[in-house]
Amino acid sequence: MISARSAPLLDCPVAELLDRLAAKQPTPGGGGAAALTAAMAAGLLGMAARFSTTQLIDAASRAAHADRVRAQVAALAEQDAEAYQAVLAAFALPREPDPQVRRRQIRRALERAARVPTEIAEAASSVAVEAVELAKRGNHNLRGDAFTAAILAAAAARSAAELVRLNVELGNLGADLANRATQAAETAAKALAVLDA
């Protein structure tokens, strides 16, 4: 049995993380999985860049950038879980005596729950674009790793964009976040298509 007070996701051994994803509890869920997938993609991107110093003069700065994105998007896994818990708490609020208070709380929580995966989608998209560039111009011995990074990042961007769409729809929110996330996912997919060509 996994308790709600489990260690932060980033502190979990892989086996425990997988158990937590599979457990009958609301978090971690799709957003956390997308964030961690994007973080793994950024890790592969950083490794491929570090092995490409002969091919790319800016390989070290590419690796450092990948490290920053990896840390940023990994932290979003925990933020996504917190955002979803806030949605659940808002829906659990009493409808009376003031239903408007409950509606405002739900809307606020859903906006946050849409904002976090928007950030995941945008970070993942940037990793996909960079990974495609590295697969084409970097160390060819690491082409498979860069290609894997691009595929994982594109999948994370698409998954996160779908979560944004669902939260925006549920909260009847404006289209800005959904548009941003969709654009990020499309950019990642286009980058991947170039690599396949």
C-alpha cells in the first residue's frame, strides 16, 4: 500500500515510482508521467550533447541547457500532483451556502491544473527540437540516444497538451493555455517528422 504521504517523486527509486503510478490513487498521474518523461528526454539530450564536443562548438552550452530544462520539468511532476490535489479539494467543497465560492475555487484550481502541463508541453517541445538538431549534427554514435530523446519529448508534449485541453474544457477556461500547449506539441511533432525524413 502506498501512502498519500509518500516521498517526493524525484526521491523515489524507479520501482517505487512505477508502483505509485500504477496505484489506485489520483496522483501521480498523466501530468507527472509526462513531466518525468520529458525530464528523461532532457537527460538523454544532455548526454548526447556531452559526447558531441568534436562535432558542435556549443555542445557544452547545449548540455548545460538540457540540464536546466531537465531540472525544471522534473520539478513540474510534483507541481502537477499538487495542482490536481487542489482540483479534487475544490470539487469537495460544499455547494452551500455560497455556490459561487465553490465555482471560483474550482475554476482557479483547474486553471493551475492546466498551467502546469502547459509548462510541461513547452519544455518537452524545446527538448524535442534540440534533440532532433543534435541527432542530425551531433556525434553519430549517439544518434540513437538523441532520437530517443526526441521521441520521448514529443510524446510528453502531446500528452501534456491533451491534459491541458481536458482541464480547459472542464473549467470552461479561455483558450490561451490550450493553444500554447497544442502549439508546443505540434512543434515537437514537426521536429520529429523532419528527423524521420
